[in-house]
Amino acid sequence: MWSQFLGNVRPAVHEHWPKSALVPAALGVGGAVVCWMLLRSRKKTLEMGDGWWALGAPQQREDTSVRAFTLEVSDTEIQDLYQRLDRTRFISPLEDSQFHYGFNSIHLKRVVSYWRNSFEWHKQVELINKYPHYKTTIEGLEVHFIRVKPAHLPPGQKARPLLMVHGWPGSFYEFYRIIPLLTEPSKYGLNPNLAFEIICPSIPGYGFSEAPHKKGFNGVAAARIFYKLMLRLGFGEFYLQGGDWGSLITTLLAQMKPECVTGLHLNMAFVPKGGFGQTISLLLGRYVPWLVGMTREDVNRLYPYFEKNVYALLRESGYMHIQATKPDSVGSALNDSPAGLAAYILEKFSTWTDPEFRKLEDGGLERKYSLDDLLTNIMIYWLSGSITSSMRFYKENFTRDFLYSPANTMAVRVPTGIASFPCELMHVPRSWAKGKFRNISSYTYMPRGGHFAALEEPELLARDIQHFVFRVEKLGQ
Ligand SMILES: *[C@@H]1O[C@H](CO)[C@@H](O)[C@H](O)[C@H]1NC(C)=O
Ligand SMILES: *[C@@H]1O[C@H](CO)[C@@H](O)[C@H](O)[C@H]1NC(C)=O
């Protein structure tokens, strides 16, 4: 509908129409028929559509400049934060409840006290600004991203462009521990022959990317915007990586523009639920796993199925139901209370890292993360006031008919790598993933780690990304 905006980005798109089809087409009607048949035989791709998310009617001309952005500390905002933290009205937890009822408020007191008295936001901002940040306007929205090139490359080597997409309740900052490993592999003992140039955007409505002002901003829209971003930056082909929403968004991008995607690496694969085959494989898998293409490790991770998947998923997905239905109500509370926001978000960093952490008084938060890293992510939500818009993404995505959306039934044909972390919310055996991801180049049972893999186990994840790219490019390791 707003195809004039596509005009900005068109030059870098290369459509893979069969060249052989061009000549006969010129020869007349018969040629046209041949051409039509050849085009029809192209693999199906996801309809990209178009959008406009600023207030009001679409503008005729969009500013396509890419502008440097530096995060600044605002003392007014810090004073406001301190006042709110000082006035927190804590609840008292039930005896012996650890993290079973949600974030334990005795521990919340400690976190808030650290935040108020010891956390040094100035220092964290310096760290955030260590990488170059930019903003550019796409479909009416200011899109924020960082772009990190390797400082030095061995002679004759090119950096592979890699778009990394975060999820909820994360941010671009989740990637700060893995970026050095991927851009300077030789410095950190990884394979020196494979370095990446990282493009790491904030999903619109998250952190420093502007929130959509109109309804309907879903995964397809995010994928399209990131595709346009990559074109604007001059990348015609690139790798993709994501978990959580990042996994959905990068998968959609691969379905939309497979010709631009060299490979897709996921640390959480979404596959359509159910189906007769999956039911059979569930029933038989426990007893004769080999018959349904499951390994011992799949069995360990899947069974007892009800306990590990159905019940755990129900217990852990209440937030999703709220966010997919009435995000603005709870959003009003979280946007007003930094302590409440921290409890809501950090509970996920506890339980999604390891479900056993629910049994600990402190949620095990600092077993895998530093409080500085965790609070930096919270600050990104707090200062940008983006918690509500981040939650709305659930509502826009889980529309009534989402199970039947074209993306769900469409295969992904680009080379795909799956890193299966043992504490991920749901285990997907390779045999299930194959139904959707038709070309799995690598599938790894990761030895440890959970949902926030990039922040929790950066080295394991970085090595698996390298491993995947070696497979895709058929290079010796
Ligand atoms: C929403 O997310 C689910 C789960 O990832 C996915 O199956 C579905 O296709 C998404 N819907 C849209 C409209 O992108
Ligand atoms: C699958 O991906 C590999 C690269 O990992 C590629 O060489 C191969 O041609 C692809 N196969 C299909 C059927 O597309």
C-alpha cells in the first residue's frame, strides 16, 4: 500500500528470478507462459507487506539517514528513580515461599538497595557506549541499533554480517558479552578464521527503538523493518541469530527473503504445536525413541512430558496471557514503579535460566549473572519507558488466528542451526524441528544454559554459531 517507501530500499534487493526465464519472456506469448510457470515453481516466500507506525498518515518521503546515537546520563531521571526507589512499598512474602510465588520480596529489598546505593549507572552507560550506536527512521519509527565491526581481520578475510535479535524481557544489552567473542574471536580463544560484523537492533517498542503508535505491530512487521535496516546498511546477504522473539523475527525474515539469508541460527526454535506425527512421536518416544527419530538426550529433556513441558509451560506462561490480552493495565503499574518493574523482569531471569532456581531465596540470580548486568537491562526498560510497548508485542502477535498464519505452515528453507539449551522453556527434538526447518545444518545439545543464552553462556553460544557457519560454508574447522 505504501510502496513509495520501498523505493528507498529497492536498489540493494536482488531478486532471484531464474535468469533463463528472461529470454523466452521476450519472445512473446509462449515465452510468457514459460516464464509464468518458472516463476510459479519458485519456492513460496512469506508476504512482506508494508507498514507505517508513526502517528497520522504516512509521509511521502522518509528520512533515510543513519544517525550516530550516544546514550547520555540524565541526572533528573536518576533523581526521579532514587525518589521512587526510596518510597517503595514492599510486600512481605509468605514463609518458605522462595521464588514459588514470584519474585521474593525480601530479596527484592536487597536488589533495590543495591540499585539505590551501589549500582553505578554512569559506568554502565560508558560500557553501553563502548560500541557505536545509531538510529534511523523506518516506516515512521526511529529504529535503534548497534553495529560492531572487527577491529582487525587476518589478511584476506571478510567479516560475516550477522543480525542478532533479542527478545522479551531482554534488550540489545543481552549481547554485550557475546559480541567481543564473535567480532574478535582470536582474542578469546575461538576459531580465529571466522569473525562477524554484528548488527544488533532494538525491536520497535523495546529500549531505544521508538514504539509503534498504531495497532498491529507484530513479528512480520519487525522482520520487515530489520530487513529494510540491513538493506539500508548495504547488506544484501547476511546471517541471522535469535532466541525468544528474536527467534520468531529472524525466522520470519528467513521466510520472507530467503535469498538474503546465508544462514539462520536459533537458540530456541518455534515449531507449530500438535499434529498427528508429533502426538505419535510423543507417545512412542519414551519407549522406542529410535523409531520416531528421537535420541536418548531428547528423552531426558522431554520426559516426564507433562511435568517438564505441559505443567511447566502453564506455570510459566501466565505473564504471556496477560500481555497478549491486556498489556496496558499491568503496564501502567510497571511503568510507574522501578521496584515492581525489576521484580517482574528479574523473576524471568531467575526461572528461565533454571527452573530449579525457584527453590532459592535469592532466585539464583547471581549464580549466572552480575547484578550490574541485570540492572542495566532493567534501566534500559525504565529510562525508555518501554515496558508497556514491549508487552504489547504479545497482543499484536497472538491474534486470534495466529496458529493459522501463513508463517506457521510455511517451511524455512535457509540453512538453519539450532542450539538446544537444556533449561530452555521447551525442548524441541531435531525430528520435530525438521518439519518446519527443512535444512538443518547443525543441531547441538548444549551442555548447560537456559533461555538467555547470549548473556548466560556467551562462549558456548558463540562457539555454536561459529560451528554452524563452518557447516554452512563447508569450511574445515
Ligand atoms: C506469534 O508467535 C507464535 C509463536 O512464536 C507464532 O507461531 C505466530 O506465527 C506468531 N504470529 C505472528 C502474526 O507473527
Ligand atoms: C542445505 O544447506 C547446505 C549448507 O549448509 C547447502 O549446501 C545445501 O545445498 C542445502 N540443501 C538444500 C536442499 O537446500
